[in-house]
Amino acid sequence: MQVVETISEVRRIRREGQGSWGLVPTMGYLHRGHAALVEQARKENDHVGVSIFVNPTQFGPTEDLAAYPRNLERDLALLAEAGADLVWTPPVEEVYPAGFQTYVTVEDVTKVLEGAARPTHFRGVATVVAKLFNVFQPDRAYFGQKDAQQVVVIRQMARDLNFPLEIVVCPIVREADGLALSSRNVYLTPEQRAAAPVLYRALCAARDAWQAGEHDGERLRGILRRVLTAEPLAQPHYVSAADPRTLAELGDASRGVLLSMAVRVGKARLIDNILLA
Ligand code: PAF
């Protein structure tokens, strides 16, 4: 496994590696969910590239970029084990040199859900992912379903800007009690950690209702809200029963629905979702 910092080294190794390349973009502090992405990429490509970059442009002014958890040594051990060939760990100036002024803005699908609370977040994500696609030129890029809106935004961008690659989405990896794995789970105290599976319980209750024939969007959102508000440590930011492609809230959810939510538990803002089709 080669670990490099500069764009020119990534490009050189990319050129020398004959055959197909899979890319797994990350912000580090990796967990089993990331390992699953790398393993999937390993199965489907001749070479696997991973980026570790805590991308400043996707953090809002009140979000603590400096406090984002990092552990490069542990990340590299996990990536070697999962089968990465190339890891790019650029310093910020390599990605955003002085004078940088070009951003990628995806319009409608970034205005709702996470984008409503974090208005510049997806501009940062789309910009850095476009740069990663240009630097690595992968045949396939791997993302987790955990960030459901991010997947919608990146698919839209790849389609609109004609990136010649396949976006592969891997299932959410959960703890035994249902909590979706996230680097942000480290912010939870033991008491908050015990409360956090309420997100998945709420999603399962709405999923069960949908499967039993409840296809009214407002009533599905009502179920999510009811389960969440029964947990005193959970402060819901939003609940959603939306069209999986446009992310518009649905009245009639009979043709499929993305159930999602953001919930503050202590210092952590947790998100989770289930896609029903
Ligand atoms: O999902 C993430 O970790 C980040 O949003 C990504 C895709 C690596 C872009 O910084």
C-alpha cells in the first residue's frame, strides 16, 4: 500500500496501474463501514485508491473542523487490512491552494434535509468529490448509504458534469443495537450512546407500517416523530419521508420512499435513513 500526499504522485501511480480503479473517498477516522466500502471496491476493481481528507469547505462556520476526530495511524492499518493499494492524504493547501475560487453547486437536491440546516455543506462535498474524481479518474467510486442525501447529490453531479464513472452505494453498517456506524459516535457519552439507537427504532417502526400498507407520507413522518420524542435525550432536527430521487417530501409514498432524520443527541448530530422501494 502506497501512501502519498501530492496530486502528481496520485496521477503517476494511477497511470502506472493497468486495469480498473475503484475510489473510496473518506474523511478518515475510519470504521467498519469504511472497511466494507474498501472491501467492495477490492472485489470489483484491479486497484483501490482511498482518500483521507477532512474537507474544510463542507464544514459550516459554527461546525468545529479542528475538533473533527483524526487517527491516521489507525486508519492506515485498517486500509492495509481491507486491501487498499493507494492512499492519498493531502495537506489542505494541496487541495485548496491560495487563490482557489471554483466551486461545484448542485441546486434543488441540496436545499432540503441536511442542506436546509447546513447551507454550504453540499457545495463543499460536491467540490471536493469533483476534484477527487479528476485526480483519481476512477472507474467506480464507493459511498455509504448512511449519507443518503450525499449519494443523491453526487449522482446528480456525476450525471450533470458527465463524469465517466459508476457510483456504487453500499449498505449502512450498524452496531448490534441498530446504531449506524459514524465517526461522530465518539462524541456520545455512555448514557447518550444508550439512547442513540432510538433513530433506528423510529425508522423500523415507520418501515413496518409502510410494509403493512401505510403509504401516507405525513403519517409515516408522524410515526418517526412519535418514537423519537419518547426518548428524552434525543432532539429531532427533522424527520422526512421523501422521494428517493428528488428528495421532495411525499404525500403518497406508495411508489417508494426514503425515510430519514437528523437528531441531536448530546453534542452529536446523528443522521440515519432507510430506503424503501
Ligand atoms: O462522506 C464523507 O466522508 C465526505 O463527505 C466525503 C464524501 C469524503 C467528501 O469529503
